[in-house]
Amino acid sequence: MGILRDKFSLYDAPQKVIEAGIYPYFREIESDQDTVVKINGKDVLMFGSNSYLGLTNHPKVKEAAIEATKKYGTGCAGSRFLNGTLDIHIQLEERLAKLIGKDAALCYSTGFQVNLGVVSVLAGRSDYIFLDELDHASIIEGSRLSFGKVMKFGHNNMRSLESKLKLCEPDRIKLIVVDGIFSMEGDIINLPELVKLAEKYNASIMVDDAHSLGVLGPHGEGTAAHFGLIDKVDLVMGTFSKSMASLGGFIAGDKEVINFIKHNSRSLIFSASMTPASVATVNAALDIMESEPERIKHLWNLTHYAKRAFIENGFDTGISETPIIPLFIRDDMKALKMTQLLLENGIFVNPVVSPAVPKEDCLIRFSLMATHTFSQVDEAIEKITKVAKALGILAEIPAYK
């Protein structure tokens, strides 16, 4: 233990930021995850949540979790593979498959485990996996566990992808794995062009809809539905910890592929299954998503409104086109300082700094929920703009207090 402790005692990067008074992580929230949260006893406007439909505090969602716990208990005490499959797991999987437009679906305990267990198991030693360079970390980790050859292509760059596909043997599995909505940049994968390349080179497509479920598509079904290309995408992955106000994830696809995954994916077989409360919560969230389409409409109205306002105020929002709006700061220390100043003035946002992104691409991640109001957005934009100007990120004004 001495060697272990001695080695990692040299890791002091977080301590330096804490000493500077601008440490932005593990902030303690004392309330539910709503548009307003309690931090240190004070009300703070939340613009750092992934609860895009704003359902984490919905009475029907909470009641569903309570009732499921009363009936099934707090956990399943085992993996799906053995004693951890309940009737409600199967019912949810059937519902998800129908929603996504696929033969079958399979639920995991977390979204990370889905990508870890699916990407790692589908490509053999002579096969290929293609990753967008800005894919989520869980996809990257899954590819590292795979025996397949991994190739990265430029972000949303179809020419870059084609140059990689040309190098492959034609009769091997070629799995292209991409985010539907990229979680930091807020842009959408160019799925129509990706499909053309997949057909040309006999490749398969897996779309990570973690940030797309409940956001894209006519009824929140995700990226493939958004583009009308459900039949052209082989696998759709989604998480429940965002729009679905729960915890867990799923993979949907042809029944033959799901059958293989079900019996070979180690992160499914060797992990405990979703809790009854989590399953019931997803079902309730799906009910609300389907019966209240105005939520998605309002979310998009807020998105267009907020992005336009940020641009008019001089912010660089990059290529975002979704409720995830990056505000490029391009200076790590200013991004951290800005985050702290905003929290002190009642606005919660998330900084994304190096090494997560290159220093020149560091940003503040501003994300919207369907339960936000226009007045809340106005207040946030006003305060964010004032702080940015005070820090020299935008045109200078007198120092912010």
C-alpha cells in the first residue's frame, strides 16, 4: 500500500484548482434535479443537467418507482443472465424495440455498460471498428476491449471515414459506431451520408442515442427516426439517465444480433440488473414522452431561442444544433473561473477543459430542459454574458461583482 500511496500522492492537479477556489466538480446538490436546485442552501438555476425532458421530478415518474419498489423490492440481487430478470424487464425491452423500430432490445444497468459490452463483443480479430474521433468515452473503452482493428475518422467527416473504409477487406465485419448527438459539441451525426458509405462498403452502423432519445425524431425516438433511416441503422443504443429520468441503458437491433449479445456481452452477464424502480421509471417516462409531445416542442423552442441569444451576445457556439449549447472559452482557467462566478450568482453550468478537450477548445456546456422557462433562460444568458465580459471572453465591461 505504501508504493501505491506514494505514487498517487504526486497527483495534485485537483488540489491546485481547489486551492485556487475554482474547483467545479462534485458540487453537492441538496434537492431534486429540477430547473432550480439547492446548493449550500441557496437556489441555483440548473443549466448543467441532461434531463432534457425535465422528468426527474415528475409525480408520475416518482410514483412508478415507489410502486415498483413495493412490489419487487429494491434490487434483483443478480445479473439478467441468472436470477435478475423480472417480467418488467422483458416488457420494457419489448416496448423499446417497438419504439425504435427494431426486432428486439436488451437492457443493461447503465449506458456505459451498453457500449462497453456491445462494442467489445461484435468485432473479431479480422474485423474492423470505426469511431468518430469525438465519440463518447464508453464507446472508446468498448473498442479497446475488442479484438477488432479500431480506426478513428475525423469528426463527422465522411471523406475521412471513406478513406478508412477503403482499406478494409470486403468480407469482414465493418462496424461504424457514432454518437447521434455529440454530448459536448451539440451537433448531430450526418447519418444520411454515413448510410450511403455503409451501403457502398457493406458496413454496419451503430448509433449511440444517449443524448438523442427524447430529443430527436417525430416522437423522441432518436437519430434514425429524425432522418427517416430506421431501417438503415443496424443497432441503436440509448440511455435512461437523461430524458428517461432513470438509470440504465439498452441496445436494439435485429433479433439474431441481440441474441448473440445477450449470451456473450460480459458487462451484461457479470453485472447486476436494473433495479425495479429504474425499470418502472423508464416506463413512466416513455408514457409521458408519448402523451405530451409539447415537451419536445418546447425544448426545441427554447433551444432556438437560447442559441440565437448567445450568438447575438457574441458567444461562439460552434456547430451545435441541439439543446446542448457549447460556449467556447478557449482558456482553461477562465472557463473554471467563469463556472465558479456563475455558481456564486445562481447559475449552474459545466466546464469542459483539458485534457477532456484540447485547451484551445475548452468550453462551458449549457444544456436545456423542457421544463425551463424563457425567463429562466433570459436570466442565465444575462448573467453568463456579464461574467464573460468581465473575464475578457467577450468585449470588456466594468469588472463583475
